[in-house]
Amino acid sequence: MTYIKIKNKTLPYIITLTLTIIFLLSLTLTALAQTATITGSVVNIRSGPGTNNAQTGTVLQDTAVNILDEENGWYKIQFGQITGWVSATFVKAYAPTSPDLGQVKVTNGPINVREQPNTSSAILGKAQNNTPYKLVAEENDWYKIQFNNTTGYVAAWLVEKVAASTATPTPPTPTPTPPSINNTDAPIVYLDTAKLEFEVAPMIENGRTLVPLRAIFEAMGATVSWNDATKTVIATRGNDSVVLTIGSNRPIVNGNEVEIDVPAKIVQDRTLAPLRFVGEAFGGKVDWNEATRTISMTSPTNNESTGKKANTVIVASKVNLRTGPDLSYKDIDQALPGEKLAILDEKDGWYQVSRGGIPAWVAGWVVDVAWVEGESPPIPDPTPEPEPKPPTPKPEEVKKDELKISYTNDTEGIILKMSSGARLAPEIEKTSTAITYTYEGLSLEGLNFIKQKVGSDEVKMRGINENGNAIISVEIPRGLEFSLETLDNGKTEAIIIPNFIMSIDRKPFGKTGERLLISTMSEAAYTKKQEGDKVIIELDNMYLGQARTEYKYSSSIIENISLQEIDGKTPKVIMTINANDLGQSSAGIGTDGALNIMLRGKSEVRQVRENLVLLDAGHGGKDTGARGKTINEKDVTLDITLQVGNLLKQKGYEVDYIRTDDTYIAPEERPLIANRINPAIFVSIHINSALVNTAMGIETYYYAPETNPDLFLQREEREKLARCVQTKLISKLKRPDRGAKPGNYAVLRNSNMPSILTEVMFINNETEEALLKQGQIRTLAAQAIAEGIDEYMRGR
């Protein structure tokens, strides 16, 4: 073994040599690794290729990494001393750096460019004579070349290799002054006097200039991502966002739909969009010189604001991102604290956001909303003029020689109509399952086929034109009741299939709970009342159909159910449920269209503190809620809530609060606090916000789905409480009425008592923010909420 001596210390030479080799190998491997950039905001690093593997860290957007391996849509990456696996969805990979092998030129062409290095492989196109192509690799007697934004193979014996040293050099950057060019050339684009180079040149189509969107947006400092599933470009620059779908001429800029003359299109894997839209979407300016076919663009300045609206959410704590706007949708990722995500859409209290170009939904109550700052609006009159109602559209006129068919399917049943501009005199032929109408001299226009489901069968209506006549045939399932009527002074023939009960099913739940599902042909119109241990349901415009007149169950609370059909001009079915020790009952139309009736015995009815009202001032502490130009939601809700409490105490109620100062309490904790306090009702007070700044008005939410019997049994109480508060708010504040309606919010979903969430105007609407800043308006809101609560409590 050989030794060397360094500073009087002898080290084995073989160790030094080994370390040197390892170091050189690591440098070589790193140099040969494929480079990439992280596109997602904060991307999870995992121990293996898949979400089922442990998370070992995170990597931020725009981080440069090396790709070491690829498996099942995942990349193994390295940056610094960290290695691990990330989803390829959030990675933009670049081709590995390779030495310049020069170019090849076709000597006797054109010749075929093939997918693989053999003559039996698919042909990608033709390489032209005397045209240089970049040489990528050599494989036996074939050359791999760069060809039309991809790579292909040409036979080595048909081309001439040009050495790297003699390859055509890259032209130098031109001077800022645009040169004069021939009108047949592609337009030249300058951004802030610098010429832009594109992989795909600008083009003119239908009199409009289309330019490469990504290259220009990125030159302006925007971040651009692509969603291949929806063929959508998503670009963000500061607080501004642009969403553009290929083929659509209605892109969305900062949440507002705009119109462009020519839709965006894909050319050689690049998105081209109309010049003026691309240049001005982020607030830039565009000039076009027809003589020189030159485009001069000016970048937007950083202090320009293109709108006064929410366009970004900021994640306060780790939250789930879902495929749709509801907790029932699948989790697809998690967003981490501090992430900023561009808003694409809004629905039912949820925001659709873009994360690394992938659209996902996040609950509005677990994120903060970023608002563009601007000038303070003038203080408006707190009693605005009512908005004019749109005119009622006139029914479409039908010509005398025309026939049109139509239908309705509602609580009155299915009504099939045949209408004309003149009195009808059809020839009618009936069979046991069909009716045929022949209209001599009429021509059928528009819709010619109707199909409506009736239980496991269907009603079908078909129309044809034959020998100058319109012929309509209607198929009706055997045994189905119907009537024929002439309407509209003889101009309409109708087939009326009245609503009827198809089935009654019983599904017990809990210790004493009973659920009855009344399936009807069309949605049922009903009324319900409870008299002691008896529940009476009246079904209007209804026939018994397939239901029996009496049902008996082996149940702890239901003795029997009787049904009575009352015939007449408006048929009716009266259902009477006789019960024992009945504590609660509720009725409502479920998501499947069936009438759900739920009952529960007295032993399972929750005992509450009957005179206690619990008030929740939305948000607080580090959670500001929605932000206006000069006020935050958390401050307005606290002021209104404390005033509501004082007013209720004056009326003799006990009052408790989720918070009485600027304290942060997590959204999921609030209903748990309510359940521990056990009040008679729980009222959560919020200020609204929307994706656009034109939204205005007041809305109040309740939640009692049939999928949760505990909540559904409070359906009537929850809805009544919401309507009482909503009605009083509209009466006091004179703002647009957005209604009392269902809403799947945590404070409603997880609270055991009747609960509501009210949204008092929109903080991002200039008019309504100005109102919310006024003390007298907040006092009016508090008075309305207190009066609504009092009305509900006295009417229980």
C-alpha cells in the first residue's frame, strides 16, 4: 500500500483516490441529470412515487431541481442535499443538457423523418433539401435530429453532417429600433423596446394578430400554468389573474368575463391568443405599426390595479383541497400555511383555486381573502332605490301552419303539449299504450322528441312530418292514469299525467328514529302539521297511485299510517301517521326528489337551555375574515354581535358569546363550544364577500340535509329561524334579498341545536362597505337580528 504525507499526517492514498472518484462521479451524474423547475406553490416531497408514501419535506415554486428517476407520473428529484419524489404534475422538466453535435443537411431531398431508426417506423414528416437540422444523437446508420418541435430519425446516407464549429451561429440580439420588414413576414414583437423571440411565430387570422401567450405573459413577469384536462391557461401577476380556455372567446380577467374576437388556439404545442388581449390583460399597452408589421408592447407597472375584487386566497393553516365545492368531494391535495392561491371561481361559500395549474376547491371559511386596495368610496344613502325587475318575456308565437311540442314536469305532474297559432282539429287514434295525433296541413317545428322517466318506465313523445302532415305519437306505460284536454281556446292539445305516489319505504335509525320515504312521479307539494302524537301530511295534486291505504310496522313509535285520496278538480292525498311518545317530526324534499318524513321518540329529544341564545361573531384575531378597503370582517361582526347580545338581554334572554374581543377561535372549534354550552339556538354573524365586486345584498343560511337525521329533524326550526332573521334584516336595511337557503358550513353542520349563519352585506362591494362603516347601519343590523331571534323564540 502506498502512503503520502500531508502536514505530518499520513493518509492512505487509496482512500484519497476513492473519494476523488466518488466526487467526480457525483459531478458527472449531476451534470447528466435532467433539469426541471417546480411549478406548484408548495409541493410535497415523498419517500416514494405516490401519495401513499410518507411526506419527507416540501419544495417551493420556481425551485430548480435535478430529475434522477421517473415512475408512474412521479419524478425523483434532487436539490441541495435533499432527494425525494414529487408529482410530475407540479414539475416542468427540460431536456438534459447535451454537447453540441452540430447539424445535418439533406443532400438529395426531401427525405422521410421517422419515429424510430428504421425504414419500417412511422413517418413524422419530410426533411427539406439544403435545410440544416440540429443533430441530437447518432444511432448506427441513423441520425436523430430536432424536427418540428420534436425529434425524429433520418438515414445517415441521405444527409451531410455539418461540424459543430461550422453550424449556423445564433444571431445577436437586435437593437431596440424596429427594422422595416416585408409585409409578407410574420409580425415582430417588441416588449419595452426589447425584441421577443418565439418558438412559434405570431400569425394573422381573420384579420386579427395572434401572438404566443406564455412567452409574452412571462416576459411581463406573470406566472403561467397549463391544465391539460380542461385545455386552460391560468396566469397570475401580483393580484391579477387571467383564465383562458382554448377555443373559447370569453376569457376571465380578475374574475370578470371579457370577450375577444378570435378564440385562442394551439399551434405546434404553443398557445396563441389575440394580440390586444395578451398585451392589455395585465394592464399593459399595445401599438401596431401596419407599415412595418411591428408590435410594440409596454409592460404594466407594478402599482396599477385592474380591479377592486378578491382574486387570491391565503391559507392560514393546513387545509384540504377538493375536487368540488363540498366536503363530500374527494381530497386531491393539501395547501400549507402561507400559500397564496389564485381564485378561479366561487360557489356556495367555496373558492375554486389554481395550485400549480391544477384547479381545486377550498372552503371559504378556512382561508383568508386578499383584496385589492384602492380609494375610499363615497358614503351612499343607506336606503337605495329598489332594482327594477326584468320584463317578463313574451311567449314565443307559433305560426298558423306550424306545430310545436313542449312539456312541463312539476308538482302538478307531467303535461305534454302540442300548440299552433290557430285552432287545432287533430285526428286522434288511441290504443292501450299509445295515442297518435295527425295534424293535416301543419308542419312540426323545433323539438320533435320528449322522454320523461316514470318510475322504472318512460313516457315518450315523438313527432314527424309526413306527406304534408304533422304526426305526433305518445307512448304511455300501461296502467298509468292520464287525461286529454284542449287548452288556449283550442290552440293547444294536452295530455295530462297527474302526480301520484309510486312507493312508501321505511328506514329506522337510532333507538327510536323512523324515516319514511315517499317517492312520487314528480316532486310533491305538501304541508305538514303535528298534533300531539299524530303527524298529518297533505299532498296536493296527488293520487294514491301504487300506495296502499294503510301501513302497519313493528315500530316503537309508529302505530300505523293511513292514506286517503280526495278526488276533485285538485286531487289530494292525506297521510296520517299515528305514533306513540312522539318527540320530534320533520318533513322535506331530499336530494333524490323523494319526500322524507322523519320522527323520533321523546326519549331521544335533546334537552336544551330553553332561554339561552349563543352568538358567534365570525372570525377574529389572526383570522381577519374578508377585507374591504378600510375595514375587516372580524371587526364589523364583533360590533354587531355585541349589540345583538345587549338587545336580547333587554328582552329577557340569557346570552352567551363565542368571543367578546379580538380573539382567534378556529372555525371547527365554534360548534363544539356551542354543543358544550347547549343553548336553545346558535346564531353566527358574518359579512359576505364575492369573487366580483358587483355582488350585494343579504343572505342567511341553515343546514338540515336528509342524510343527517339529527339535523333533518330540526329542519323546520332551522329554516324558520333563518327566515325570521333574513326577513327582519331586509326590512331594516333595505338591501337586495338573497334569501334564506341551505348552506353546508361547519358551524351549522356540527352544531346540535337549531343554528343559522347570516351574511350581512358584501364588504367588497363599494356601496355596502360604505354602509358597513356607518355606526347607525351596524346598529340597524343588530336590531334586525335581535328582532328575528325574538320572533322565532316566541313562536316555538
